[in-house]
Amino acid sequence: MTKHQKPNGCFVGFQRLFSGFMAVLATIFLVIVLIFLTYEVQIQGVSLLILTASCFFVLRYIWKKVKRKSASNKEVFKGVLSDFLRTISVFVVFSIIMTILIKNAKYKIQIEPKKDNNKTEIVTKTENGNQIRYIVNKQNWKDFDRNWHQMDFKIAENSVKLSKKNRRNFRYTRNFSWGNFYKHMADHDRPLLDQLYASFDKIQKDKKLSRRKFAELIITSIQDIEYNYIKSTPCDGSEEFPCVGNVRLGIFAPAEFSANLQGDCDSRTVLLFVLLKKFNYKVAILNSNEYRHSVLGISLPAQGKYKTYNRRKYYFVETTAKGCPIGYLPQKVSNTRYWDFVLVN
């Protein structure tokens, strides 16, 4: 071997290490891009196929160059520079392809709206010569398809007072049942939620949602609300979640919950029962003494766990956690034998 051909082992090792690093970096970049485009932009069909094929050929090209061997120090330096420029060029070309595909994708990127820490406000309006104070909560949430929605939970302050009074006046007797109590609150508060009905209806019309997607919209809006313990006794500080104590029977009625956005399981199921019933869905509330929990049931074509009432399937809806699809029950409360219907429309 001549002096000109003899390579410097250190330089060759550096070249291979650098080339390998650039290849690994490119691989990580492409994988992250693919995941982002699939789940956030929801790129689908031919566009996803083209993008995946582009990633494959890019990675094959880059990793193939890692195996190149240089015969001299000068060629080693050229190889390092070539690897760097080649990788940068690939990123630029791939970014151009990605931009074109995103622009033609069925779904656009949705930026998470900024959440206002002071999202509750009081708005006074004059209607028919009377001043009405409204409690307004600005809500942002994702549905099961990861699409963002924005809506004001708006309810008259006087309606909240009426709702609270009705709940507290319910007579607790030896014949008490949760079903009767839920019905008492639901029937009373149904006409108090007109502003909520109108807001949901507007989203449905603007976005032309199917019947199932509209139900999912309403369900996810309630799932997104932070969980709170609602206790009939004082909070003692040992609770795992925020707690509201000294609430008669340990529940907020639908209008109250719509205003304060503080609710446990049955505060949520009763509100959802009222909302979905308003839009002519077949719904039910199921309670479990074993699990000390309450869930919604809805009669829609679905997969997963359900319970039958009068030969109609009601699929379980967990309301206390984000992203729980229709038909899903958490493992710790999943035995359907322990669930009983307490209210069916």
C-alpha cells in the first residue's frame, strides 16, 4: 500500500461514527414526523402511502452511505462533508414533500387553543327589558378523533339558584332511590339548560356532524372537565382529587354542574343524561354499589361492554376520564354483573 492510499485509522473511525450519527438522527426525525402526521394531522390514504415510501427510500439511501470506506485522509474529510450536506439536502427535500402532502391532506393541523386560567366570567345581558346575569365557562376540548372544539358553557345565574334549591328540597325518606333522585333533578333542570342546547346544536350544524359524532362531541365535552370529589360531609384533606364538601347528597344538579364545572361521577352522568335525551338519544344511568360508581349508558351501534334493558343494548360510557370511548369500562370496574340500571329514558 502506498503512502497516498494509507488511511488514518482515527479519521476513518470518525467518519463512520459521524455517518452513523447522521443516519440515526435522520431515522428518529422521520419516525417522529410519521407519528405526528398520522395522529395529529390525520393524514390518510394515498398521501400516507407516498409519505411512508419516501421515508423508506430516504432511510435506505442514508444507511447505505454509512458503509462507504475511504482510501485516504482527504477522501475521509470529503466523505464527512458529503454525509453532512447529503443529510441536510434530504431533510430539505423531505420537508418540501411533507408540506405538499399536508396542504392536500383531508384534515388540517389543529393548534391546541390556549386555556384561560380565569375562564369563568359573569356576563350581564338585557333581554325583554330585564337584566339577566349569565355564568360563562369557556371550554376547549378534544373529541375521540382528536379534533379540537370550543364552546361557552353558559347558564343564567338565577337558573343555578333554582337548581340548587330544587336539589336541596328533595325529601330523603326510607323509600329513597338514586333513580328517583336523579329523575327529580333531571326533570327540573331540563328547561334551564337552553343555552347549552343551543351551543351544542350550533356546533353540530356548523360542522355537519353525524348522529354518532354529535353524541361523542357532547360526551367528550363532559369527560374533559376536571374530576372533583363532591361529598355530603366536610373534606378532610385526604382526597386524591379536588374536593367540595358539605353538598347535600353529595352531588351537583345539572344546572349547578354546568355553572361550577365541579363534578364527580353521577353529577356528570345526570347532566349527560339530560343533554343527550334532549337530542333524542336513548340513554340510561347505571350505578354500582360494588364499585361505588356511576356511568352513562347509550344505545348506539358500538363495540365493547354493554348491558341490555328491554332488549335494547346500552353501551357503557365512562364520564370521569378523558378519551374513554363508548363501550369502554376501566378494568377495575369492568364486571358488568355489578352494574344496575337506575334511570332509563
